[in-house]
Amino acid sequence: MKLVFLDLEFTGEHAYATPVSFGLVTLDDQELYITLNDYSEDQVTDWLRNNVLNKIDANKSLTKKEAYIKISSFLKNYSKGEKIHCVSAGKGQDMTLLEQLYHEGFPNLKYFHALHCLPDYLNHSEHFDLHTIFYLAGIKEPYIREDYANLEIKNEKHNALYDAKIVKECFLKLMRTSKLKGLLKF
């Protein structure tokens, strides 16, 4: 099973949110971290500025189009034609924004539809979110997932790559719980 753990930082919990950064980590520890320079600045809050943007090197940030090219290449190479099962930090926003990024590959398409436009390795409904996995394991999701993941490096929260690593470690630990052990083969 091909698993990609992802986290995004974005401009808010609403329908018009735009991505600020993407962190992707594969089951075999391949990593990709991308920051964007064309997010909606009118949606930037003080929280976003103080917890995310002040940690980003704007000189290394990309446009959505450039991010699409890097992310789609990374995922295509990792998939080797197999389905990729994404495990996201949030229930829906992360996957929605990742899927919407693929619209960059269809610039002349007025209405992007993930069902028809995503590559086969992503176009399926077999993605997971960490909130639901905690629930299925019978564990009230810890307020601080970082503590549950027990990573050696600490306090890089809200860096999308670091948070994707937390998603991975939480997922692997959850899959070893008695309720979920053996549920997935990877």
C-alpha cells in the first residue's frame, strides 16, 4: 500500500481558503516541503502571520503552478502506477486544497472536477484523516498530537512538513493499537 502523509497550512477554515504550504512524507520517508507566494493575502490573520508565515523563507516560495508541477511529479514518481492513499491531518480541507492544486494542470478548464481531472493514482475515495482514525481506535484525540507522536524533534508545529511527520507517526502508532491492528496491509 502506498501511503502519503500530508499537512497543509492555509489561510483559514473556510471555502475560499488558499494554501500557504504543503508537507508530504511517504511511508518510506521521502519528503517534499513547498511554500507558496500567491496565497490570498487579504485572508492572512495575525495567527497565520505569527505561527506560519514568519517561519517561511519567502525567497524559496513558489507559485501554485510551480507547486503543482513539483507535487504532481513527486506523487506520480512515488505511485509507480499504484493508488496512493493519503493520510491527512485534517478532515477535509487538506485533501480538498491538494485536489484543487491540480486545477493548475488544466488552466483552460473553466470548471475543475476532481473526479474527472485527478490522475488515477489519486482519483479514488480511499484517503484517510487522522481525526477519524483516532476515533476508530477509541482514543479521544489528544490535544497535542505532537506528544502522541513522540518525535525526537519538538516545537516546529505549524511547519507543514513537520506536521506531516506527526501525522505519519500518529498513524503508525494508531495502526498498532488493538482495535486497528491488522486493518491495513502496508
